[in-house]
Amino acid sequence: MDQRVVRLGEAAHSGNMDNLYALLREDPYLLENIEAVPFIDTPLHEAVISGKTRFVMEMMNLKPSFARKLNLDGFSPLHLAIGTSQPRMVVELLKVDPSLALVKGREGMTPLHLAVRNGASDLVVELIMACPECNQDVNVDGQTALHIAVTIGKIEVLEVLIGWLCRWEHKTAASTETEVLNKRDHQGNTTLHVAAYQNKDQELRMLLSVKKIDRNIKNHNGLTVLDVLQSRGHQMDADTERLVLQSGAKQANSLPKVTTLLEVLRLPPTRFWNNIIAIERYRSRITDETRNALLVLSTLVITTTYQLVLQPPGGTNDGKVVMNTSTYSSLWMFNTAGFLAAVFLVMFMVQVDAIRLLFIFPVFPCMYAAYMMSSHAISPSDASFEGTLPAFCGIVILVSAVIFLNEGMQYLWPRTGPPTCELTLDGFTKLHRVTKVVQK
């Protein structure tokens, strides 16, 4: 080994920055030569192990890429700081680059996995605070930090992880919470399965208190958490079994049969779903700029047409329009057609999730009902809306329902759930549109 590299390691161990720069004067490419080695104990690794915080910060300035390199044991500097229980060092590294919490080391372990395995709840807090996304990472066994927390039996760490998931307010927090809580490892076991297999009754009770945990996921052996519990025989805690049953857990053989994606894809799509998919393909090609422009245009049309029905040309007299009946009827028909076209265009362009959809869906029929009632109130006495009012309201409700079902179908499957394959069970959702071709 180059003697300069050895001397640099000694400088890192002692935290001597004068020696560091003396070596760089001798060989300005010294750090680049170290960088070229795929796996090596860099000066940053050495300084972290020795607890030399000032040297670590200097090295992070000179060569920040060292923070992502793994040594011959498969650990990054942040892994080493956690492994040697240096909270201050961990914090300083995360302040420089929070994404270091995502670096995977030996056996796919992230710094969070290592902190959880060591039962260091204080470091777990720092890591998920700096980089919440690290909560989603899995190791080579497909285990999340939650799986590891259940395995080691550190209830405080488990409380921290679950507490963070339940309180995170990011726009993807809801889906992330559901995904992480119900993640399966490479044996298909969720955290509930792990707790049941390992007789971790306290952890099991805590997990069951979380609403978003699915109690009836099957592992690769086709067992639910209730099946695993009951297989323990005399070792099973009666109170725990009662709690599991009360939470809605069932045996695998009592669950409804789930349609597989293989079965669905073998069926020809119906004409209805062909039309829906064609519409979705068209919508997906619309750029954000075009979508925004059309939404602005539609809003202007809705505002103008709504205002026109409230204040028609010529004004009103005693609450009735002054224009003659035939002219008003023609104006009303064209105005209503423009109003409906703009409303339907907004409904077509806006893409929302299931919860917002439930709130938005009733708005358009209600708005149109108010439009019709207003126009009816100021219409000439001899004008008749008895037939048109229900007809137009029916059209609005029908079109709204079609758009609602098209947007919400992926969220509104029957209790058997959408068609599945192993990828969808493990969290992949990109094929949700394909499942709409099921033959009815």
C-alpha cells in the first residue's frame, strides 16, 4: 500500500489536519486515487471510527463522495457512526447530507436498519427526521425497519417507527403508511406474521392498534396472522387470540377467493372498458400546460354562463326576464349547452384521489341544480321547464357518475380486492389500469 495512504489513515485517526494538507501537497491526487478503489476504508471512515468530528467535517468538504463509499466490511461512514454509538457524529453527517440515510451497506442494511437492530431509538428519530423516505427501504431479506424492530423485540423502537408513520404529513404520507405497515418480506411475512411466529405478544398488540394494518394478508405459505397464532397451540396467549379475532383477522380458508391478474388478462376486454381505456390513454397524453390552460378556459366559461342566467340581457322586471319567451328559450338552450360542456371538461381534466373524489363528485350536480332553479325562477311565466329540468339533471348525474366510476374504480373494488399477482401484492401499482379489462 502507498505509504501516503497509510500516513493519511494515521492523520485521520489522530484528527491531524496539518498532516492531511502536508500529504495533499506531496500528492494532490491522493484523495482521487483513494476514490478510485471500489471498496476501501477512506480517511472519512477512519476519522468516524476515531470520533474526530472536525476531521470528518473537513473531509466532507474536500471529498463528500467518501460518505457514500463502503469499506471492505460493507459499511459507510454513517453506518460506522451508528455502530460505534456516536449520536453527535450521526447528526453532523446527516446535516451535511440527509440522503446518506438511504445508503445501503452490507446485506442491504441502511443506517436506519442498523440503528433499529442496535435498539438505538434516539438515532432512529434522527434518521427518520432527516430522511423520512428511509422508512420504506428493505434489506436483502425484504425486511423493513419495522420487521427488524419486531424481531429484536425493542418496543420503544417500534413505537417510534409507528408513531412517525402515523404523524407524517407529506403528500404521500397516507399511501406510504399503508405500504410500509403492510410490507411483506421475501417469505411473504408482514410485521404481524413476524410477531406471531416469534411469540411477540406485546408487539402484536401494538401493531393491531394501528388501523391501517391489514389483518388478513397471506404469506407465501398461505397463512394469515390468525393461522400462525393458532398453529402455536398451547403456546398461544388466549387474550392475544381474542384481540386478533376482535380486530377482524380471519383464517386463510375463510377469506374470499382473490382473482389473479393472470386470470383477468386472459379474458377479452369488454367494449365498455375499451372505451374507458381509450379515454384514459388520451388523457395521459395531455400535457400539464394544456391541462391548465383548458381548466382556466373552462372556469371562465362556467363563470360567464352562470352569470348570464342570473343577469340575462335586458334585465328583469318583478323577478322575470323582460325578453320574449322564444328568445329567452333559445338563449337558455345555448347558454346551458356551453355551461354543461365547460363543467364536463373540468370533470374530465381534473385527476384526484379517492377521498377528494368523494367530495368533488356531488359539487357538479348541485351546482347545475342551482343553475336550473335560478333560470326557472326568472324565466317568463309561459316558459315551461318541466321536461328539460329532469332531463338535463339526469344527463349531468349520468356523466358525473361515469367519470366518478372511471376515476374511483381502482379504489372501489369489492371486498375481494383488485386482481393480483406477486408484484401487486408487494406494492407495485403501475398496472392498476390493466385490471379494468375484466370481463363482466
